[in-house]
Amino acid sequence: MEKKVSGRNQRLMQLIRRAHGLVENPDIEKHRQSQDHIGEILGNTRYIHYEEFQIGEMNAEWVTVNQAHMKKQVILYCHGGGYSTGSSKYARTLTSKLASSTLMEVLSFDYRLAPEYPYPAALEDALAAWDYLMLQGYGAREVVVAGDSAGGNLALALTLRLKEQKRMLPGGLVLMSPWTDLTSSGKSFTTKAELDPILTAEYIDRMKLAYAGGQDLEEPLISPLWGDHRDFPPVCIQVGENEILYSDSRRLYERLQEEHVPVQFAQFPGMWHVFQMSPFKTAYEAMDKIAAFIFDICR
């Protein structure tokens, strides 16, 4: 049995690596289409309804369960993909699980991608999605901002920008394997290099060059690890122990503690980058922990 589980996980990791890393398809446009296809396959379930619409000229979608669900609170989801790939369709591997586990509506949006649209385009689009929710009548504290990988970076950057503008902050943040430090200064880039089945330092270098080439990588809206998080809402961080971005999560957790921000940190042995998108037990257990965190802050 153990060998079968291991083999299944290996196949899942290969699929996810193709989705994340441009490993087998260097054509970025074809890679983006491939990710959409993967998201539609893994996120397809008759229990979930996807309603596509536009925020200005930006594609977005509502993800809801086909049953009674909460409408007072909402999740604003920032997809991953290194700021160069990814979409709402690709994010369905995660947004469908979030909607199912929380019985909350999830708003996912297609921010502009690098290299065509480098920093700060994605942040501007995230702010547009936030403003859309405010215009729909949601209170800031009724919104939980979530994201994976680069989407975790974007969730943090959005909150930092709202703080800069002296606006109300969201009710909480959920970050899955967040990419918080584009300087790649974390120890895990070295210590986890042989363990990480998904990401490589070379891939990270390509993504940060496309998104923030020529910028100061310690700018907090680019590397939110270096931001001032005092007065942030509660934060939930999940990370796999076998990923090179482990330090990005761990150091953020330690920094938030120093700034007296309420924070939950969970590391998962043997897991890889954004393992939550995979259809197996540990991923669903991680989502249940996220749901418990959200229920707690929304009480």
C-alpha cells in the first residue's frame, strides 16, 4: 500500500511541477493554457458553481457551493504562478476546496501577468478587486484575503497597500506557501534544494526577473517579508517542509510574532509547494485547518 501511495504522490508532483515551473513547456502562452486545462480538470465538480464576469476589463469569477452557504463573509483569492502564469481557472484546484470547506463564496480574479505587465500591475488589479467588493457592500472585516505562492505575496502586498492608504484592513489572511522574499535570501534555498520536487532556484530567478527586474527587491510591496505588519489582521500560514520557499513562510511567521500579529503557522512533513491543490487526504486536512481558522476569525 505504501508504494502505491508514494507512486500516486509522485505522479501528482510531476503534474504540479509541470503546472508551476515551465519545466516541459517553455512557451509561456501555451503553459498558461495548460494550467487552465489542469485547473478545469482538477477543479471540476458538480458541487461547485463557477460564475465568470468582469471587473472593469479584468476577468474574474465567483466560486460557490451548490447548497446553502454563508453570504455575509467572502474570500478574495489571489492565484499563484510566479506572477507570470496562473488564472482563476487554474486556481479552481484551490478555490473549489475553499468554497466547499468554508461554505463561503470565493472571488478569484485574473490580474495582469508578467513579463507583459510587470510590477505593480498585479497589485493595481488586486486593489481593483478589493474595491469591487467594497462597492458590493461588503465591509473590509467581512473579507478574508487568501493566496498561494505569488498569490500569497499579492495578498500581503494588497494588505500593506491598504494600510499605506489608511483604509480598513481585511478580516484575515490565508497564505499557502507564500513567496514573501524575492531576494531569495532564505536558508531553505540551499537546505531544501535537493528535497523540493516542484521548484528550483532557477525558476524563481526567472519569475522575479519577469515581475520585478530592475526594481528594489527589498521594497515591501515586492517582498512583503520586509514590510511593516503591525496592526495586521490574524494570519494563517501553511507550508510544506520540503520546499525551497520554506524560509519565506517561516521568517514571515517569526516577523509577525515580533510585531504582535495573531498568526497560525503549520508546516507539513514531506509536503511540497502548494500541496493543497492535490486531491489527497493531507490536502483536504490542510483545507479543514484553514476553514477552522476562518470560522474562528469570522465569529
